[in-house]
Amino acid sequence: MVMLKCQVCGYIINERKLKDVCPACGSKREVFELYEEKISNKRLKLLEAHIHPLFVHFPVAITLIILILSILQFFIASNLRNAILNTIYILCLLLPIFVLMTILFGILDGKTRLKAITPLLKQKIILGSVFLILSIIILVLAIISLEVLLLLILFLSVVCFICGGLLSKIGGTLICIIKP
Ligand SMILES: [Zn+2]
């Protein structure tokens, strides 16, 4: 397998997958040169474990389920409704823990990958922090009174979900970069 590296942005790609321009920065194919592995095994193993990309699914899934259940409970009779409210409550408790872990693994992944805090990584850290703050607010609201504040929780989980979407959009472009 022949790997090439973009001399402009550092993007590393399989020769066969490279088209006319760099998928990360748009520079012409000519700027690519042969890439030899200069990355330590430890770094490569850490990145290939995909801990952060795996973890990102948890907070997004939890917010999505909170969102769906919060809507669902409006249409459901009392017995099952209590079960749903309890489930939402537990998910609200778990959310900040998973968001925090995802951010920490994300910073580890980003620093291993890029060797520095780049503008995009900074943007991800800020957005991730917004996600964390919102998840803590959701937790507090749930503890105060889940039933009374459910609409607010529903709204905040929509915002969280959008945050998660933006984060994974940026993350998708970062995942192909490994700085030697
Ligand atoms: Zn490039």
C-alpha cells in the first residue's frame, strides 16, 4: 500500500484513493509526496483504537433518546408514562458523564493526531464545552423537577443534538490527519 502526504496540510491518503485534489485542503495532486511511516507505534495504536470516535456516539445517542422519550410521554397513559419519565431521568444523570469522557478522549485523540491545538480542534473543544454545560443544565433541571421542566429539557436536548452534529462534522475531517 503506497501512502501519500499533502505537503500543504499534512493529509495522509492511500495513493489509490487520491483524486485530482486533496480531500482536506483542496490543493492539487502534485503537492502530494510519498509518505513514509514516521509515527511511533504507540501513537498509531492509540489512534487506531478509535476511542474518541467510538465514544462520541454515546452522548449523541443519549440526547436523541431523551428527545424522543420527552415527546413520546405526551401521548402515553400514566403507568407507562412514569416509566418513561424515570428513564429520561436516568439518562439526564448519565449524560454529563459521557459528554465529559468524550471530551477528554477527544483532546487526547486530537493532541496525539495533530501534536498541537489547531484552530479546528479549538473550535471542537469550545463546542464540546457548550455541550457539557448544556448537559449539566439538563441534569440540574431534571433534579429540580423533571416533569415540570420537561419542555425546557426537550429544547436543550435539541440544541445538544445540533452541537453533536456540528462536532462530528468537524471531527470527520480531522480523523484523516495524522501529523508525523
Ligand atoms: Zn491538503
